[in-house]
Amino acid sequence: MSLVSNLKARRQAAGLTQAELAERVEVSRKTVNTVENGVFVPSTVLALKLARALGCRVEDLFRLEAGE
């Protein structure tokens, strides 16, 4: 299984830059970038902070996709 992120689309829909979102959740812009690009899987705490900052549920940001 792999993690699919909708973070970038949600962030852009909210009109936020990576830097602005990073500031709201108290992480670096690079962390937001790596989560958006699937390089880094966020902790539960970070996923909850991201969802709160974007006014949505964690399930709206991330989902599991069945692998082969």
C-alpha cells in the first residue's frame, strides 16, 4: 500500500503557499514540500495539524492506495 496525498491541492485551494502553511503548523517549508511530493509520510500529529490548518479532515488530505 502507498500513501496518496491531496495536500497540495487542498493547500492551493485555500490560497496558501507552502511557507504559509508551514508557519501555521510549525514546520519548515521543506517539510510541507516533502509531504506533498510523497517523500515524507507525516506523523499523526503533523497530519492532524495540517488538516486543522486547512479546515478539513485527515482523510481529505491522505488516503491509502492498494499496491500491486
